[in-house]
Amino acid sequence: MSEQTSIPADPELDPTASWATDQSAVRRLSGLLRATAGTRTSYAPATGQPVAELPLSSADDVVAAVRAARRTQRSWKGTSLADRAAILLRYHDLVLDHRHELVDLVILESGKARKQAFEEVGHVALTARYYARKAAELLGPQRKLGMFPVLTRAEQRFVPKGVVGIISPWNYPLTMAISDGLPAILAGNAVVLKPDSQTPLTALRAVELLHEAGLPRDAWQVVNGDGPTVGGAIIQNVDYICFTGSTRTGRLVAQQAGERLIGASLELGGKNPMLVLRDADVHRAAEGAIRACFNSGGQLCVSMERLYVADQIYDAFVTAFLDRVKKLRLSAGTGWDVDMGSLISKAQLETVSRHVDDAREKGAVVLAGGKARPDLGPLFYEPTVLSGVTPEMECFDNETFGPVVSLYRFSDESEAIERANEGEYGLNASVWTRDGRRGRAIAAQLVAGTVNVNEGYAATFGSIDTPMGGMRSSGLGRRQGVEGIRRYVDPQAIATQRVLPIAASHGISDETYAEVLVTAMRVLKKLGRA
């Protein structure tokens, strides 16, 4: 071990003096990395305890990873769709069988509470099963309308892109590292994954289970390191890039992908609004807001950071909401009784503190929370509720990505919709009402890639058949559903012409042929043909 990463030798007095993981398991998992450029130690955010010292990848390592993936992809794409789907179904079972181990890794590396870490296991399993079961429907050859009935046979096939690069974030260390790659490999691609350097073990263990399910080892490569070096090298060498992260970085990824004329899907930032209408069930909405705002410490792209509440129920809602906020159990523990865990990093803690302090100094009222909790761990911050937030405050329209939510009162629903649609983002939104039809009508007016009625985010997140992604500055492309797998293939049209050519023939002049064609087109229109 290098001198910089050596640790004190008295773990009884200092919890950071011993490894949080079985180092033999770490060594086994590190063998999955293409990495020759030194090492980096990761730490558990909830306790500061060292987790693993893992090798780092260079740009040359990325090139080698892509090269190996490309070699394997040439044979992998020839594997039958049924055999690829069978691997995903085996993976579904393996993920569920190893759920406790995977959840423990998510908690260790991200600091989130157990109940929220389990969501990731469920999402990965759902994704594997959905795409495996829908494989033939989504990727099988499709008959299309030919130019002329009987004479023209047209069909569409789907050709894998080749090597897909995935750059995944720390806030969903399991599902964002794996769920985007499952449809990619099902479609016949290989994958090169760069998990966030703060949360690599979760991804490595999940990839190891993919190998156990039957995926060829080189079909899913893993590299480790910083974004500019490793992420940039991925974009420069793969055939498609899937990125989840900040809007600022997403713009750079899109620019680099555009220069190479490769496709990209980007899930980026959000300042997500929740609308509580006058007929909402106050207690149900307050409970839903707790999950929507403070799951994973508010460090979800789809978390709610703005609550718009109707005048008629504002006071009752705020009372019910604050009562629940103040009862949230914060802890570095790993049991099911923990409601909210730690923030991920010192930088994240500084952002949250800065947003709250700035709002307070400029006149906002802190109704709950409002301070760090170093007594619980180095990166804890209380769930915080603000009122009186105005446009000059930093948290008004900038994403906090932490346990901070602002309350706003409204009297007119059209005004609430207009305010919810303000700003540059459009990722997720939420509407609460006793009238589902009315809720869906309002949802349709919100500028957001996903809108949940009487739920914060889980209804769309867990409905794998529906697309998920952002509008405006919240991203490009979609994960999940048909869009989530078709992004990884190029459609290919194949048309066979029979009997007669699509041209003048048999002594007919070009002019006569043109008139025959016009007549045929009129007849087909009368017959109702598209």
C-alpha cells in the first residue's frame, strides 16, 4: 500500500483506521478492471472509513478495454436473441439472490439508507426481466408497408451499434451502472462502463454477477478513474455514449459525441416541482413529499426541490409535512429503521450548506432543519424545509441535490403550472389530487419527461415499459421502454421488389409510367392505405 493511503493502526479508537470491506473480495473485484495508472482509495461517506484501494485506468487502458469489447462484440452479436434474453433472466434471479450483499455495498459506498438502497436492486431486476421478456417484440424483424401491395416487400431490422460507453453517477451506484447496459447487451452490443470513482465496488460486483449469469467476460469492460481522463477517452472510442450526471458536464459530453457523429443519451439535472392541489389528501401528500424530497438525502436526479401547495390546504399540509420531517431518523446505521443517510462528499455538503445559508441571509425562513450534523457522521445534513424563497436566492432555480425543499403557496392552478414550468429544467414532476383524471390532465401540461400522479418518482421509475428522461436542459434521449433499447441499435430497411420494377418497363414510356403511378396512388388512397 502506498504511503498516502496507509491507515492508522488503532481501529478501536478510530473507526477510519480499518478497512470497511473484506480486502480479499476487493482484490478479486479489482481484477475486473482495465487499470494500470496508480491507485485511489475510496471512503464510506457515512463514517469516513476507507473502503477500497483500487487501480486507476489511463486513456490507454480505455483504448484496450474498447478494443477487447469490440472483438467480443463481433461474436456476441451473432448469439441468438433468445440466448441473450436467457442470460438476463438468470441475472434477474442472481440479483435477487444476492440482494442483501448488493444493498450493503450501495449503503457503504453511497451513504444512503437501506430502504432506498433496496430500490436499486428492485430496479435492476425489473429492467433485466422486462427486456428479456420483450426482446423479440422490441428487436425482432418487423414487416413494413411496401410501396406497392404484393409487389414490394419491406421489413425493418435492428443492427447493434457496436461498443456502448456508459458513464454512471454515484447517487445510484447499482442501477445507473447496470440498468442502462442491460438493454445494450441484449441488443448485441458490448459495454465499456466507467462507474463513479466514489462507488466502484457496487458496479464491479454487479458485473461479476453478469459473468456468472453467462455473459462473456470481455463483453462488459470496466474502467476506473476521473471524468476528464477516463470519461473523455470512452467518448473518443465507443460507438454510442450513455451519460448520467450534471447538465454542465452533459453539455460537454454532447459536444464531444457530436464531433464524432455518435449518438448519446443524457440524463441530467433537475429542479423538480411537486403540485399539491386543493383536493389532495393532505396526509397522503405529506407522506409522499417526505419520500420525494428526502430519499437518499435528496441526492436523486428526480427528487422534489419545489413544493407548490394550494391555499385551501396549505396550512394543514405544512403542519403534516413538518411533523413528519422532524421525525425522520438520520443515522449511519445500515438497518431498515434508518430514514435518511449521509450526503456523498464534502463538496455536496458545502453546496447544501451554501444554498441554505444564502437563503437564510436573504430572508427565507427555515421551517425545519438547516444545519449539518457532524455528530452523526462527517457528511450529514438535516432534512431542511424553507419558505419565502425568492429569485435572488441561489436555491431558487439552481439544483441543490440535497435534502432541501422550498415551499410555495398558490391560489390558481394555472399559476401553479406556470411556476412549475419555469426555469431551464424538465426532468420529473409530481401532482397530488384525489381525482386521477384531473391529475393526469394537469400532468400533461407540465414540461417534464416524467410526471407522477400521487407519487413522487417511483411510479414512473418502476414502470420499465415507460420511457424515462428529461426535457430542455434535463437531457436527451430516454432510458426504459422501447426507447431505452432502440437507442442502442441502428434501424436497417430491407425491401424486395417483385415482378415489376419501380420504373417504366415493357415498352411503356416514362410519361405514361408517371400517369400510371398517379392513378395507382389515387386508388391506394381511396382504399384507405397509408
